[in-house]
Amino acid sequence: MPTISDVARLAGLSRATVSRVINNHPYVSDAKKELVLKAMRDLGYIPNSAAQNLRKQKTNIIAVLVPKLTNPFFAYLVESIEEKAAENGLQILICNTKYDKKRELEFLRYLKTKQVDGVIMTSIENGWEVIEAVIWSGPIVLCNEYSAKANVPSVRLNQLQGGYMGTSYLLNQGYTKIGYCWGGILSGLAHDRFFGFEQAMTESGLSVNNNWLFESAFSIEDGRRIMNEIAKMADKPNALFTGSDEVAAGIISEAKKLGLRVPEDIAVVGFDDQPISEVIEPALTTIRQPIKEIGAKTMEVMINLLSNEEKTTAKIYELPLELIARESS
Amino acid sequence: MPTISDVARLAGLSRATVSRVINNHPYVSDAKKELVLKAMRDLGYIPNSAAQNLRKQKTNIIAVLVPKLTNPFFAYLVESIEEKAAENGLQILICNTKYDKKRELEFLRYLKTKQVDGVIMTSIENGWEVIEAVIWSGPIVLCNEYSAKANVPSVRLNQLQGGYMGTSYLLNQGYTKIGYCWGGILSGLAHDRFFGFEQAMTESGLSVNNNWLFESAFSIEDGRRIMNEIAKMADKPNALFTGSDEVAAGIISEAKKLGLRVPEDIAVVGFDDQPISEVIEPALTTIRQPIKEIGAKTMEVMINLLSNEEKTTAKIYELPLELIARESS
DNA sequence: CTGAAAGCGCTAACAG
DNA sequence: CTGTTAGCGCTTTCAG
């Protein structure tokens, strides 16, 4: 493995000059530059990034924390973030927290070990106090997530609007016995969405039925479970706002198994507009999140933070959602 | 940001001793160790990984190249690889090549820049000659992929068996007009699978109909497109081996739109046993790949390579596939 | 425009 | 068991 010294020796120049060529500095004569380039080629030289990172005190890597990589929403989000990162000469390090506090903390440590220059969090598992302890080591940007206490920028979707939109749609279709599925923790985002649901209900003079609030709803399997719970109820909801296409898919699939018709017996609204929502039958009414836009915006904010053009504040960037009406409600 | 020197100073010891504590070396008296630990705590010290990487000439990071992160198969595969990596104190760097030669090459460079200690490739875009040029910088392991020319270990599934199994199943169900969908490039893996298809056909005294070979089949959309092509044919296949659950889902969904019955009018076999296959209607007959096992095995081989217990050879580890019979055929 | 020199923060002989 | 010393490979003043 040739080093910069080998290149310098072969080119008959100093390491400083070679370094200048590597980093595209001005003030290197074309002649010497050619010499260096040739030597680099001849030796198959590639700069060692650990050395560069150490010396420059930066890595050009941004950690992107996601709670579940196998959730298409996050897979697409990561893709959009990566795209914007690449455009700006940055690399991303995908960190799959699996909704686990400890794992999240380990990844946040990367900021302190200088393995990454910044962190984008697409979910928050730990309390903000814990996260705050890390932040002075580098910028953090929240994406599709927020915490009331967080004093960092966050780029997110208008979840309140999402909850309101989905619920209103059901109400307009004439459903009044509406159930609600959610993950289980009323973190900022989930809270807003629920608030939107509540608001739409209230405005229609309806109240929320606590028996129809289903938690721990994440996966297709959870959807099936919830549908079975509903089937056993004496007083059943006739519509569900699920907060996730996967959960919605599970509900629809199980409902059909149970001999129920969707949307006649039970209407369903998903969230995300994932590929599955077009393929399932009946096709899913869902709420599309502008994934590309949110990813790009998040990276943009991060880049500004890194270049100190912007300083860390709790600024919120909010993007709109869109309801995609299909057949399930 | 405190450094090792700050810790040493505060503890009244040398940097060497602090380093020993950091790295859990034996031969540090408990008393001094306590002193160091306390100093580290008091300062909030965390070792700088760029410095460690430079000094140790290794990063404990393995790059995992995947062609498409939004494909659930790869998302799950990455998860299983990560799990095994974490168990062994390794970190993975997920690299999304997007089926792009140039991106693949950029990621392979990480091996030369010493950003990673090894590379796991779950697809190959470039010719092997190109890849070979990189390999002396560190170990490469192929996962669910192989190249005839590759002189590195590969952990893969028996695709020939997969192609054979899916086709035989269709034949046993009485279908004889069987079409075949594939990505478009007959790389090792795809070739084996096709060969299995051919073999099953031949054994049944059937020949492959070239009109029913559909290429560029990757996504749900592609499935829809193919189904529409079929609808226009005078002589139509009555069964399809798709090589992908996504494509199969697209085909089924579109077939129903066209008023066709699945499997009566057209039977479909998928590949991967992705979540979608259970939710779509009719549920998809598909071929399950042991993702957990293949990921774990791949990492195991990588770890042996890194520890020099094993040297790089073209050894092949092959895992079996399993047919999951459902309703689509 | 170019080179010499001084580290970035850490680890690993080696000597004691 | 502990400290001294010599770098890992690169970049960046500072002179010239």
C-alpha cells in the first residue's frame, strides 16, 4: 500500500505538494501537478482516509438513524437522504436502531468518537436529556420526528394535518365509529397525528371511543391481531385510521379471512402510500408523505449546519401531506 | 474535546497506561485502572476513532454492497448481516449501489482507502476483472451472488434448485405453458435459476418458448407491464415463474384488473417470500430464501477471512431453498 | 509556487 | 505493572 511519501519520492517532490494535488489546491504548477498525478497512477496510490480524517478532524460522513430499515418508508427516506448527500460530497452511514434505546445511544456516540460529522435522526427512542448530552460534539437534525424539548432543527410533515385529513375523509364517507391504531408511544409526531384525529372527531360532534384505540401497531401481523380483537367486540368500529400501510394491509387481509367486506363492513385508511397499498385489494386509501422532499430538505439543513451558515436552533420546517383516495374507504 | 493526553495528565499517569485501559489490556493494576476510569469519566473522554483506525490500520467496519435497499429482500439481508457483525464487534457500512457500475466501484474503493476492512457484495455490477483489481486491499465475500471467475468465497442459495422447484411445482399442477421473468442479465445467479427452469421443462418433455421470456422484471410496475404484454398475445402462457415477489404481485394485480382469474387463467410463482406475498390475493406461491442463515454465514466467512484463519479461495457455501405453496398456482 | 516541520490522537514495542 | 519513544499517513502553517 503506497503512501504519500512514496508518491512524493517517485515524483521527486515534497509530500506537501502531493497533498496539494490530492486536495485540488491552487498554486501548484501544471508541470509538477502532472508529475504527481503520474506518480500516483504508477503506484496505484489512494489516500488513506483514516489519516485524512484524523488530520482534518472531519469525515464527511453523516449518520442516519432509522428505527427499522425493513420498513419501506425508511428505506426510501434513506435513499432520498443519500442522494442529496452524494450531491454534496457527503457519505451517509445508515444506523438501524430497531426502536432500541441502547442501540440509538451507541450510534449517537459516533458523533463523539468523530466517526461522523453529524447525525440525522428519523426517530427518537431516548429522552431528550440523554440525546442532548451528545449534541455539542456535532450537529443533529431531526427528520420526520420531533421532540418538544429538542433544541435542534427538525424537518417534518404536518402530522396533525395527516390525522385530520384521514379522519375527515372517513367522516365524509359517512363513517362515524372510527378506531385508531398507533405505535404506543405518544412522541411528538404520533401525538400530533392523534390530535388531528381527535380534532376531526370533535368538530363532527363525535367523541373518541377508548375501546377502539389500538396500540403496538407496527406490522402486518399487528394488523391481523387488531382485526381479530375487533371481531370479538360487541360494539365494533366500522372504520379504522391505521397510521401505517403495513398495519392497514394486515387488517384488510385478516378482515377478508373473517368474511368481512372492506370497506362496507370496515373501512381502512393507511399511511405512507407504500407499494403494498396499490397491490392489496381493495386498494388502500392512504396518506402520502413527500419522502423525496423531506429527505432532501433534511440534508440541506444539515449541510448548512456543517458549514456554519446556520446555527443550531429549534427551527421547524414543515412539509404538507396528501391524501390518496382508493377503494378501502 | 479531551484527548488521551488530558486523561493521562488528570490521572497522573502516562498515555500508554490510559491506552491500555481503553483497550482492556491485562497488566494494569486495579488501582491505576480506577484512576484512569475516573479521569475518563470526569472529562467525558471518548477515544477518537480516526486516530485509532490510523494507528491500528483497521476500522472494524465491513462494507455491505446491496443493489437496492428498498427491496425488502436486501433490507432483511442487511439486517441479518448486521446482527452477526454486531455480535462480533464489527460495524457495517451499507452501500446502496442502485445496480450502478460506477457506484459499485466507488464503494469498492473504500477498501483501498482503508475506510473498511472488508467488503460483502450481494450483487455484482462490474466485470470481475475490475473488481479483482481491488481485492488485494482486503477480503471480499460474495453473498447470494457469484461469478464464475471470482476467486473469493461465496455464500449462496441453490438457485438452480429454486428454478427447478418452482417450475416443477407448476408442472405438477398441470400447467405446461410456462413463461419466465428475469432481470435481464444472466449473471451467475440468474443463470442458474434459469437453468433450473429449463431443466424442469426439459425433463417434462417441454421446450422453452422464447416468446414467453420476459426481461427487465424487477418491480411491481414491471409485473403490470408484463401482464399487459401477455394479454395482447395470441398464444398466451398460462403460468409464470417470476423470480421476484414484487413482479409476481404486479402480475397478479394487473391480471385481476384485466378480468383474469389467478390461478385458473394464469398461475404465478414468486421468489423471496416477502411480506407482500401473504397479503396479496390470491396469496403467492413463492420460494423462500433463508435470509437469516445466508447473512449469518456470510459474516462468519468474512470474520474468518479477517482473522486469517481462512484464506481467500473460491470456496462456495450453498444453502437450500424452500417452496411455500399458497394459492396463486 | 514549493518544501520543512510540526503535529492530529492514538497504540505498540521496548525497556525498566 | 508502567513509562518512553517512535511513528500510523496526512495536512497545514510558515518560510522562502
